[in-house]
Amino acid sequence: MDFISIDNLEVFANHGMFEEEVNLGQKFLVSVKLFFDASAAGKKDDLTLSVNYAKVAADITEWMKTNRCRLIETVAQRLAHRLLCDYPIVREAEVTVKKPWAPIGLPLECVSITITRKWHTVYLSLGSNMGDREKYLNDALDILGKENEIRIIKTSQFIETAPYGKTDQDDFLNAAVKIETLMSAAELLEFIHKAEESEGRVRKEHWGPRTLDIDILLYDDLVIDEDDLVIPHPDMHNRDFVLRPLNEIAPNAMHPVLGRSVSLLLKELDR
Ligand code: X6L
Ligand code: MG
Ligand code: MG
């Protein structure tokens, strides 16, 4: 991917662990690489299709001076998130924060941290079969949309489905949603669990009725198999109530284990 970079932008600011760092301030050097597709700007010779590095440098300077973090890790992460949110065409940000005057009493040139953060593409399945099901699904979309580290890209229709697995319960309303997020898969899972809880979900019986269920189906092309987190969702290819809404918004999304598209998985399930 294309990127613009800013190297060693000098900013005097007050981040640090020690009192004198906070009180007196010190020099920081900030470098960023912002990854995006520069071809449209290159073709049209139009700055509005690109990233204005003068504005980025001014934003970094302003942010560095108006915030106080103990760790350069925190400085780098918050700056990365800020740039990824404020410049929507940027897909990925590499941020380096250097402290050339780190007060550790030894003759070093510099200490620094470098991090990379990016927008991850994720597909979620939503379900509800208690109370005002439509409200629960809309609440889920509100909660997702309000979070800074999440942007909703596409939402399917809500469809009514017969209960699968444990069949002696009320019908479901199901949907699929495509989001982009700065969260890791584990962070997203934790966020989802809190959202379910805030919508009054209580886990009594396994597979029992629920106000709101949010499942991670696909996270980029990530494959993980841990006790509390399995991606892709291990049973998604067997579930019509998952594949039908997902096929509406992402027929060409690929299952990284089965190596087949959502539309093909749905066709195979129909047979
Ligand atoms: C054997 C034993 C075969 C259990 C399948 C399948 C269990 C699916 C649980 C299974 C088995 C599930 C929804 C639902 C549930 C939903 C619809 C589950 C978890 N959630 N039915 N059933 N929509 N239509 O969101 O999916 S319970
Ligand atoms: Mg589920
Ligand atoms: Mg679930």
C-alpha cells in the first residue's frame, strides 16, 4: 500500500513517568507512516483525495501538547487511533515516538516505541428472541456505531428465523453487520460481551433464549482457536440464519479455513 511519512517531527511536551518530565517537559520526535491508496490523488492532482501532511503535522503537534501520558506507548497508541479516526482514507498507521532526552542518567542517543495500528474488517452476526427483538438489534447497532474504535460499514435486513439447535424456544430476529474496528479480536469480544450484558442478557441455559447475541463471524482472514475465542465462527457454515444475512452484505467474503466464499457456503448449505 502507498504511504506518506513524516519523520522526526520535533515537539516539546510533558509526557513521562517522572515529576520533572511532567513539570519541565522535554523534546519528543514523532514519526508517522500513514498507509492509504494514493492513486486517485496521483491521477487527479487533487489534495482533497489525499492526506494533507501539513495538517497531520499540525494535528500531531497540537495533540502532543494538549495531552499527558505516562508512557510513550500510550502516546503512540492514542496518536495512531486519532490519525486513523480523523483521516478516514488512512487504513493503517505506523507511529514512532522518540525521547532523545530520556532522564535515565546514561549516555544513549534515544529511546523510542514503534507501533502499527489498522482498521480490521469484521463480520458480526446479531440475534434476539426475547421481548422487543427489533429494538435489541437496533440497540446493538447504536452501541457499535457510538464506539470510536468501530465504524459500521454495512447492515443486512433483519430476518425472522426459526430457532436452530435448541428448537423449543421463540423465533429469532437475525442480522449481519460489516464493521471496521481498531480493536484486536480479544478486545472486540470483550466489548461485545459488555454490550450483550448492557442489553439485559443473562446466561442461564446454554443456547437458551436471549435478548441480544452478538457473534464474531470473520475477522480479516484471521484464524484463532482458543478456549474463549474461535474465529472464524466454528459453526457459521451450518447456519442458514447466519449465512443468509451475511450473503446479503458480503457474498464474496472468503472463509479463511474452508477457502470458499459466503455465497458458495450458502449454496452448499441449501443443497
Ligand atoms: C446439534 C446440537 C446441532 C446443537 C446443532 C446449533 C446449538 C446452533 C446451538 C446444535 C446447535 C446453536 C440462534 C438460533 C441459537 C439464532 C436462530 C446456536 C446457538 N441462536 N436459531 N439458535 N437464530 N434461528 O440466532 O446457534 S442458539
Ligand atoms: Mg450465537
Ligand atoms: Mg454468542
